[in-house]
Amino acid sequence: MPNLECSSCGSYLFLESLTCPQCGSAVGFHLASRSFQVLPDGPDTAVEIDAVSWRPCSNRDWGCNWLVSDQENSSKCFSCSLTRRRPDSNDTLALEMLAETGSAKRRLLVQLRDLGLPITPYYKREGGLAFDLLSSRSSGEPVTIGHANGVITIDLAETLDAHREHLRVKLGEPYRTMLGHLRHETGHYYQSVLIHTDEEWAACRALFGDERASYQDALKRHYQTGAPEGWEENYISEYATMHPWEDFAECFAHYLHMTGTLSTAAYAGMVLDVDRNDELLPEDVTPLISYADCDASVMLDDWDVLSKFFNQVNRAMGQHDLYPFHITEPVANKLAYMHRLITQEQ
């Protein structure tokens, strides 16, 4: 994520900020310019940007800090307009979970835009991107996280730490977050969006396997017998072993994990100096804002060093590793494929 600051006092803001912690100004995020704008007369007022009036999203009371143009025929911002289904307005518990999920969704959308990936809404094209954000906890009905024909379904109960951690331990996962779910499910969507020709599908199948294999059979086999022995050599996670679709989506998600973290470090000006640690570093490590013009090996080499550093930082705080995964050569080849596939859109 880029460095974000208050346009009034210059203080540091997070992508989720609704107000400036320093001067107290109400702020709104302007997606087109990747910047925060101060709302001069409070959170219910508009701001003019390039001769266009922008007002707060109608979901601001539930944590959305994005702005929407008066030229749009909607009171909802671009992110909220992609939500096809959500809890009822009187379900306050679910709406609190929706607010946290909305923050992760907006972070995802900013990154997709920065990577140059097309985002076509479901209301503009059949099979376009949509989000069904539903709660199994408040409705009492099962909600299955997944993707089908452009629609990404998310269980809002995953925002609850105890619920999510219980599932993470039960399923033997080293990492489970709402942003991770969104990145993974979006990978399913982009597999069909970015791959078109028979030649492109053949290249994809050569790495990930034939996605035409029965998904239901693969699902049943995975939850009955688990990942095959020695899976670590060829897959980024146990879940990736289940079916070629899941392997692709997991690698897509990890590509977003890497590029998102590396670009954040780059915007902050982080450099690992070989003169201060010549035993571990072969040379200075300077993460880049974008790796679009580089071979994937540059990104992977930077990530190898930076991820170890961030793991050390997490351990210094008594937390689990930030990135608890190991990238083998076969996995690196899959991530390199993902790099080529995504950067061709830029």
C-alpha cells in the first residue's frame, strides 16, 4: 500500500482511516488518485476534486471511508457497489462483521487496481465480479466460502477471532485471515478472466494440472485422506493439493501477499543494508513498488530475505511468523507463471 497522509496536516493515515488521529479531520479515500481528502465540513459533506464533487459513501456509518462521485447514479462507492448480497439492516451483529470485511475488500480492490487487473462489476457483465457477504453466525444458516461465476461468497463469521482460529487449528492451516480468503477466491475469478486461448490453458495445466478433473471427487478425497505425502515439495499449502483450481487460487493469493507487502515496504523506503549485516545479505535488498518490469526471480529473491526479516519482527512481538510458508523451486515456477500472467495486463 502507498503511504497515505492527511491532506490537512500531513499526518500518517491507514487505508481504513475515517478521521485523522492528529487533527481530527474527517477524511475520505479517493480511489482514482489513491489519496485521502479532508471533508471540510464534516463526514456528511462533499469535497471537490478536479471540478467534480465527491461525497462519502452511504455506508460510512458501517466503516466505509471511500468517496463516490456525484456523477454516479448511486450513493454507494465502487467497493460497496460490488456487494451483491449482505445482511439485513436490522442485523447489527452481522453489520459489525460486515464493516471489518469491507475494510479487507477495499484493500483487495486497491491492490487489484495497482496491479492493473480488470475489475468488471457483475451489474455490467454476466459473470462479472460480485461479493455475497453473509453471516453463518447470525443467520444460523451455513455459508460456504467460495466462488462461482464471478460471485465470491464470504462468511462474515470469519471476522471473529475465536471462530477463525478454531477453523485454522482444526484444518491445520498456518495462516487464515479475511484478506487471505478474499485474495484466494479472487484468484478463482481471475483464472477464467485472464486465460483465454487453448495455448494459454495448456500452459496453465502444465503447471497446475487439469482443472477439468472432478472437483467433488477431489474435495471428498482431500477431506478423507488429506494432502499426499511429500506435498511440501510441489505445493505452497496443503489446500493447494486438493485440485488444480485450488493450486492456482492459492498461488494467486500468495502472489498478492508478496507484492502487497513488498510494495508497502518500498513506499516506506525500507532497505536492508549489506554493510550492517554482511553475514546474511549478499547485497543490499531494496524492495520495489512494482515488479512489473522485472523477472519474477527478482521479486522472489527480495521476498525470500524480507519475509525472513518480517518473521523475526513478528517473533519479537510474540506472534506467529508473518509468512509461515516455504517456497520450493516447483512453487517458485508457479509464482513466476502468475507474475507473467498478471503483469501482461499492465
